[in-house]
Amino acid sequence: MTTVESRSSVAAVGERWARVDGRAKVRGELQYAADQPVRPCLDVAVHRSTRPHAKITAIDTSRALAAEGVVAVVTGADLYAEFGDRLMTGPAFSDQPCLAYGKVRYVGEPIAAVIAHGAKQAREAAELIEVSYDELEPVHDVDKAVLGAPFVHDELRPSIVFGDLKHLRGKRDTNVNYEYNLRKGDPSSVSGTTVSYDFWCPPTHHVPIELPFAAAWCEGERLELLATTQTPSYVRQSLADLLDLPLNRVRVRTAPLGGSFGAKMYDRLEPLVAALAWTQKMAVKITATREEAFLLTTRHGCAVAGSMTADENGMIVASTSDVRYDTGAYADVGPRITAKSGLVAPGPYKVDNVHVRSRCVYTNKPSAGPFRGFGVPQVTWAHESLADELARQLGEDPVEFRRRNMLREGDIAPVGTPMHSADFLGSLDAVTEAIEWGTPFVKQEGTLVRGRGVAVGMKAVLTPTISNAVVQLNQDGSASLLISTIDMGQGSDTIMAQIAAEVLCLGEGDVRVVQADTDVTPYDTITAGSRSTYHTGNAVRLAAENMRDKLVELAAERFGVVATDIKLTSDGLVSAQTQENVSVSELLHGHFGARGTTLTAEANFSTSWQPYDHENGLSPQVTEHWFAGAAAVQLTVDTATGRVHIEHLAVAGDVGRAINPAMVEQQLSGAAIMGIGHALFDQMVFDEGQIVNGTLLDYQLPSIKDMPDKLTPIIIESPHRTGPFGAKGVGETTIIPLAPAIANAVRDATGVRITQLPLTPERILTALEEQS
Amino acid sequence: MREIELKVNGLRRKLGVADDELLLDVLRREFGTTSVREGCGVGACGACTALVSGKSVSTCLSRAARFDGAEITTADGLPADDEVVDEFVANRAMQCGYCIPGFVMMAHELLGENPQPTDEEVVEHLEGNICRCGTYSEIHAAIKAAATRRAAKNERATA
């Protein structure tokens, strides 16, 4: 079939189309999951563990069962009796029960569920459940956990989702559930100037403002579920496995998400409501409170012992990183984070001698999982602090030092994969130019000291993944797009429409994206890791091209000419030879002989990789594409109070091609603002396994008052050869270098290198005192 | 239970509420207002903001029974030509959109009290609302634009 070069007077890709449903969002009329009309549901509340690590010896549910409004009380043991080991879910390891049985592994772990008429009744009754424990010794920190007992799990249970973990099945007496090693050259063989530090990032929380919600009920012999999830295809498979049902008897519906950032993916509330609905044959719903949301998932706390060595020419010759991710009581996707972030631990630099040891470690804390950046911000915190310090110790400008050592197009990254469309240099130059790096500035005003800092970030997109798209072209010329990518604020509904519109010469508002529903929309691995623009975007582009080919064929038939003679434009289809033309609407009406008909085209886009060598961690193609970004900052530190004030923050990300520049800028800015929180104040605090700041009164988030005086988002476009119109994703790019950029500026201002996040006033004052 | 009367977005209704029922839950259940939303439950994020006689209230902290006779406005009840809404839309002041109606109501309160706020006054007023997507610059710009537009409209009205 021919492909016809089409371009019309209207363009879609590259345009600042308005966000789909913008007005409904502003007025609050858009319906999120908890606003959706579903059948009347009973409310679920859970009773939670008060112990970090203990055997459950007895559960007394009698008082809860007798409480007003209570319909049923279900324990983990009840569900285990029904489902056996199928109760254990999780993307990497089947290690997490939706209700604990036998043993609890963190304070706050759900043990029993109350189903009642009304959330208040359910919550009150859940308090009446009494659990007896036989306490076990807990392990709270990664450094203790890697040494040996106590063990959080008796043995490792790799899931069937990630086949490459199966060799770990049954491994005992360890808290390290995964280890990735990258070995290239020999770092101990080189000499020069070396800097080394121990770095720490605490666990943090995503805090999407929409609370997690899930409702489930049986529809005959089927299970239906509506949930706040960014992974409907994954959840369908996970629930089908749990309930032992064929995929066509599980339906997962979604709604627009009120933010997620990784919090609402894989198994969260969904296994619990599904198990309750299925075993009790009741329609049930659960809305997490904010305090409960903090217990559902976190970002990995992470320790990195790192070093970097440069030779006499200022070339980086060696890099080492010992990375320990604290994954809490359940692995979730921690093993993937451990490998996919470990492989960029050396940073975006040409280094011949590299050793990375990256481990995923169980502790008795809430489970850590994916969070914007997928573990890469934690290792970037280390490599960008090291690169900065090394430059300073060499007496060199940190920007020039980075420029000289940076990976460029065609270079081989330390992990063994060639670089393409990863414009570190352009990103670095853009941000430093924006803050006028190199021009003099007033260094001190009273107690205020001023500094500038820069950092670069590098990340691999999730590979391999699979996306599908279906385009339905309606007889009137409008289109519906069926995909399972979730719009959680990043704007995917708008840009996917733009990609389809570009191919089909449609205008703004002509393409509607159908809400993900596994009965309707095709498989999509996940909406995460900034993968959708590239992966789903390519599936959409291919499906739209298939549609264009179908239209061309219909027009060729109609005009009696060959297909190569036909061109699709915004006015319809035209024959170059006969100058005959026909609108899409007329063409489809002519073809079907009726109004309101639909023409359907579909496409798949899958990516592949070459798994890294288990010995040395190298792979010639570890990823489909790279993200490159940079941040530069000018700030003041008040030496009397320890407070940091950001005067100018510039962030840049290479997006290949901006499908919608306005949304790209919002993603660049939004990730940077989230990164300000991680740099300066945002952290989960635990005391003996108990979270002590799990409310929004105590957990600080960036407000409008924390905005820099000036924030400059900069789009870098280094087209990717296989991206849709050259595009790649962007959502994580600028959170990655943010914290080290700020810390490097604090170092510039004060002379103090701080190696623990966040840079609270207390921590800065303590560091200043120790320095003097 | 007690009977109270509320006027929500111009609609007056008598209804029974439990003594400890939150205004947030009553607005959502009885009036179908989708724009007030629980985000934190402790008055710290602003997603549940409504205006009571023009003053912002965290409805997740407020017992409905105390609002007998009150006139309440929520974002989904604003008129179709509301200039604050228009400017939020025009300035792209929404990403996931969940928190935005709370900001819209805070903007209404601010402009009601202070028709031409300075940048600092805008920041001070919005400090208690959290937008996790980080749409603060756009929200700020939208409020300034709405202030300008409202001033021009008032000028025309008095001319």
C-alpha cells in the first residue's frame, strides 16, 4: 500500500493546542474516579498493623462484626484460604498480600477489612478488631538489612511478569532481592584526583492531590473494577491471576487521574477490592485517606557510596557507585529500578573504568515503588555532586568540566549502549546561558551568600514495552482514538490527538481519546517512565497511517485511479491526475451508504532490547531512547537562618520534538517544582518503622511561596530517528538533575558540600557550623 | 440529625445533616458539586475550598450543621462567563486539574477583597493551596489577567 506525503494548511504537531477538558477541569466538572456514577457500593476500611515485624497469632473480629452497619469482616487468613499463594501480587516479586496473613512486615500494613454501610461505620468498626502479635526483630535501615538477619521475607518469590528474575526463586536468608552490577575496565587501576562521598536521599511521597480510589463488583461471572490507576492493562492481568479468571472476565475501567507520579500503578487498592467483591459477591469501594495513601507506596530512600576520578587532563577516568535502594517490606518494581537506575549511576559521561553495584533491599517499612524519575534522581544526586566537587577540586569551572567529559551523539554510554538523540550539551548550554553563568554576580549581601550550580540528568526509557492503538474514523470526519494510556495531567489525551490529527489532516478538537477501559481499549504496557509519547505515540501514528492508507484506497477506487495518485489533505482526498476530490465525509458515506458509520484501523508498536549481561551489566541496546536534561540555579543561602532562596532556576529537557510545546514546558516546570521539594524539605520521617509525618499538616510540599523568583523552562529538540515526528517523552526529565543543581549552588555559595537530602535550614546551619 | 437550610450556587434547599457531618460531604452528596474534593482532610491542601458569603472555607474541616442559612459558591456553580474561569482556561492554569477549582475560589475571594493585588499579595493568598503538578506560574498569571479584565469591565460599566 502506498503512503502519501500529505500536508495541508492545518498543522497539529508542534502546535500549542489547548488541553482537552481544560474548562471542565477549571470548573471542577470533570469526573475523576470517585465522582463517576457506579452502582451503590458498600464501603471498605482496613485494620492496620501496629507492629513493624511480627507473627499474627490471633485476630478477634467479633466486636467489629457486631458493630452497626457492618456487613462482613474479612481477614488475610480468610483470603489466603480462598486464593492460596495467588493472594501474593506484585510486578517483580509475588510477595505482597492485599491483607497480611501469618506475618506483618510494616507498621500500617492492612490485616483485616471491614465491609459496611458507610465509610464512617467501616472505619469505626475496623478500630474494634483486635490482633495479637508475636513480635519479631525488625530491620529499619538498608545498611543493616544488607548485612543479614533479621530477614523481612523467608525466601524470594519472583513473579511471572518479569521472566528474567526467575533464577532468584526460593533464594533464602537475604534481604537483597536484586542486585545489578556494571563492570567496565578497572577503577582501581587508574590514578588521579579522586573525590568520594556517602550520599543519602530519604524516602519521599508522591502526594497526588486526588486520593487513591477503587470500586469493584461482580457482573454475573465477571469482575468489574473502576480505579485510580495508571496501569489498567497490568491490573487486568494481575486480577485475572488473583481470581484465576480468563482476561475477558475482568474489566478494568479508569477515569482521568488527579495526578499520580507513579503512586497509582501496579497493585495498590485493586487486589483488595477485587478479592472482597469476588469472595463476598458484593459491590465494594475504598477511598484511601491521605494518611493511608502515605502507606500505599513511597519513593525509595537510597544510599550511594560513590567516587569519581579525573586524570591530569581533567578527563574522568573512573567512577564507582555502591547503590542501596530501600524498597521497604515489598519489592514492588524495586528490582527494575535497581537495574535501570544503576546503569546510569556513572552519569552522562565518557568513563572507561566503571563499577556499579546496585541493590534492592527489603526493610520493615511501607513498600517503595515507582516515582517520577524511577530511582534515577537518587543516583544523579550522587554523580552530579561528585562531578561538581571533582571540578572544583581541580580548580575548574563545573560547566567546562562537564562539557569536556559529556557523552555526545554516537558515543557509547558506560552501560554499552550508543547515544542517540540525547542532547546533554545543548541542555547544559541552554540552562547555563539562561542564568548567565560566567557573568559576575554579587557574592554576599549581609548574611546572604549567593551561588550558582548546575547539574545534568540522564535516564533510559522503559524498554521493552508494548503499545496498541485503534483509530475509528467517523463518517462525519471526526475520529475516536482508543488507547490505554492514562492522562493524569501530563496531557497525553491532547498530544495523542495531535499525532493522529497530524497524519489524518484533522483539526483541533476533531480527535477524541476514549477513556481507558480494558473491555474497549487495547493493551498498553503502562503509562509511566515518560514512555507514552514515544511508544503509544508511535502506535497512534501507525494506526493513523493505516487509516490514511484505507482512505486513499477507497478514494482510488472511487475515482478509478491508482492509489499513488491520491493525496489526503485537510479538505479531503484529491486525485493529482484528475483533480477530482472528495471529502472524508462523502467518501465514507459513499462507501458505506449510511450516515454515522465508522472505519477502523489499528496498529501495534513494540520495542525490544538486549538484556544486560548478568556478569558485567553491559548491553549494546539497553534502551530504546535516552532522556537528557539539565538544571541551573542561582540562589542565596541565609547564613543566619540556613534558608535557601532560589532567584532563578532554569531547566531544559531534550524532547526530540515537542508535539505540544506548551505542555512540554508545563512538564519541565512541574518536574522542577517537585524537585525543589526533594532538594529543600520534602521527606518521609520514620521512627522505629512508624511514619511520623504522614499528614499534609506535617509533610511539606512546594507551595506557590516556594516558587523561584524566576523559572525558565527550555525545550531542546534533538529529533529521535524512530520517534513519532522525532518526539520522545519528558515528564521526568527535569526532576532528575534538580537536587544536585541546588546543592551545587549551595556549595558554591557557602563552600560546604552537603551529602544528605533534603537541604533543610537545620542541616545547612549544622554544616556551616561544622565548617567554621 | 438536624435540619438546616443551605443556598448552594443559587439553589436553596432544606436538608437533614448529622451533627458531625462535614460540609464537603454534604455538598458532594446533596448538591452534586464535583468541584469540592478531599485532598488532605486537614485543611492543608485547599482542594475542598468553597466560598461562604465570599469567604473561603476548607469544607473538609467544616461541620455542615454550622452553616445553616449560608450562601455557598463552588467552582462548578460559577456563571458561564466567569472571568476567573476564562483566564484560568486561557492561561492554561490546569494540568491534572484536581486542585484547580480550589484555586479558582481562592482567586474569587482575593479579587473580591482586593481587585488589583500585587504579585506578593497573590502569593500570600494562595499559599495554603497545593498544586502538585506545579501549575503555580500559570495560576498566578491567570489571576492577574482576571484582575485586569475585571477592572476594564468595571470601567466600562461606570463610563
